[in-house]
Amino acid sequence: MKRLRKLRIPRSAAGRRAGAALALTSLTLPLTVAFSSTAEAATASACNAYRGPYQRQAEKFLGLRVDGRQSTSDCRAIRAFQTSHGITPDYGYAGPVTWGVMQLVAQQRTAGHQPNRAHNCPTNKGRIACVDLTRQLSWIQDGSRLVFGPVPVRTGRKGGATRTGLKRIYWRHLHHVSTIYHTPMPYSQFFDGGEAFHAISGSVWSAPGSHGCVNMRPNDAKKYWSLLRNGDDVYVYGRKSGT
């Protein structure tokens, strides 16, 4: 009986096959490692390790340990605040913009359920929508009784500040689109020329501000739409920081 001859693969072919197998393995592993490294780098870059000029103030505002040092937990807390308030870039750096928004939010919180404690908005007009430019707040009251709010708003920027004084709603358009900027202005209620209460899709805390309108969160603008009518009074007072 003849022995079966062992099939020998030429060394060059074997090398090529081994090289191909090794290449497949090397392709798989480095890609995984590279992807993981990229993901880790992206996660790490999401937070800024540098101490901002308002580090201590931000720590105090957020209820963190006040030591003026930027820890990972500090960065995450600052970044979460920035993200929720539309501050960009949201890297967790306690800069002047972030501190400015924190100060504004603190004033808004202090207003509580008595936004007209100083009696700046008239109480002898019946139902009236009040807009406080200084605190970037608005509410609806009937005499001295609070009907709705206060809610945060975004008013006009420098060069286009919302005009102050006593106004009246004269035109309402549920699905209005700006003829100047071609942007949606849902729940629009105009009270002074082209200035109106209306909803926006972005953050009401984001800089620099509107072109004169009183921007509101969608649910707040919807509530204003249900409560106000043509002829209702609007009183705008105060001064927005930076205008």
C-alpha cells in the first residue's frame, strides 16, 4: 500500500495565507482599539480641565465644594448647566457668559411667586402682561393677583432692545413667520410695531438676544396665547444688561 504523500504548500503561498490571516486580525484589533481611543478622547474633550475666572462663583451657585479648583465633577456640573441653558461651547469652563447666565437665573429664582413685589408693573389696569427687561422675566397679572408666571424670556439685543412703556396687543397670529428674517414665530402676539410675544425653538437664555421681540419657551407662549386677547395691556420696563 502506497503512502499518501503529504501535500506541501509552497512556502511563498503559505506565507501569503498567513500574512493575509494576520492582516485580517491586525485590521480588526487596531480598529477596535482606535475606535475606543477616539471615543475616550471625545468624552475627555467634552469637559475643560482649566479653571475659569468665575470658578468659585459657579461652584457656589451649583452647590459644589467651593475651592476654586476645576475637578471632573465641577466640570460636569458646569457643563450640564451650560447645555440646559443653551450656552455654547458647553465645555464646562466657568467664563463670563456662563456666570452672567447664572446671575440672571438667580434673580429669576428670587422672584418666586411675587415677581411684582416692587410694584413696577401697574396694578390698576386689570389683566396685563408684564415684562421686566432687567430680570428677563414676564408674567400675567390681574390687578395685584398673579395669573401666570413668572417665566424666563429673551428680549432685544444691543442695538435692538425691546422698547419700554405701556402697550396693547393689537394683532395675533398663531403660525406667524417673520417677513424680515423668514423664521417661524409661533403664538405671535404683537404689541408694539414688529415686537411681539412668541415662541422660539432655542434657549431663552442664549446670547445675544432677539431683535426686539419677547422670546418665550413654547409652552409659555402657548399659555400666553390662551390667556391674552387683542386690546390687553402690556407693560415693559427695566433694562437688559448689555443694551
